[in-house]
Amino acid sequence: MSHLADLARPFQVVHPFGQVIPAIHGRPHVARLQPTREKKASWISPLERYLEGWAKADVEKILDVTAADYCFCDPFVGTFSRRSLHEYFDVLMERCSRVGPVKRRDIAFELHGPMAGPSPGLWFYREAPRIGLSGVTQIEVGEQGVFGESVEYDVNMASEMLRQAAQ
């Protein structure tokens, strides 16, 4: 019997601070924040382009809206700056390919939100559905664009595989 059904079952999403995020259809319920018109011009446009870059695994699109001191932190892959972010995708593909063939589109991340979070910044549910990675991420946006993102993964088979590959 195949264990694919077990892998496809949604996992309970737990916020990094121990709060369970209510799930609807296997995804956390997301609170939509409505920015004022002034804020919309200053952070929504770069943020939307940033999210689109992750959805397409397009490093250039991501970097186009990041601040000079941008920092991306993935606990299983590493910490990356503007200059080194392209390496993130290379390392992620290499580690995921240990289980089977992985293409660039497989490591595209969908970010859903923003949702309520325990600290400043914008919190999103983050998933790469083709490889099974999911979790939450905090994105920091300022006047110069996106200046930081920090990922925390859900505990599931895909994140465990990535964690072991990092050792």
C-alpha cells in the first residue's frame, strides 16, 4: 500500500510561538489586512512583486524590491544576503534532488497572507506544494523595500528531509 495518501494529508499548522493556526481546507485561515492608501503605495507594491518573485522562483524579481541590507534566513538552508540569494535556490534544489528529480518550478513558494503574528512584520503562510515544504515566514518591509525574511517550517516529512540534508 502506498503512503502517498499519508503524505498528502494536511498537517496541523502551529505558529512558531505554539499557537495553532486554524486551518480551512488544509491551509491556515488568513486575516487580510487592508492598508491605507498612503501605506499601499509605500509597501504593497514592492511586497506584491516580492511575493510574485517567490511564486515564480525568480531571484531577479525578488531582488528588484529588496533593500541593500536584505537578509533571508532559512533554518535548514542558511542565511543569505542580496548578493548570495541565488545560492539559496541552488542549495535548495540540490538538497531536494536527493529524493528525486527537482526542477526550478518545483521550488517556487506561494505566500498566503498577511496574517496576524506575534511580533512586528508581516506574517505569511509559506508553501512549496510541489516538494511538500510549508511553514510560516515573517517579512519585514521598509521604505527601501523588503529588508528581511525569516522562515520557520512545519514539522512534516519534507522539512525533516531538508533538515537531515543540512547536517
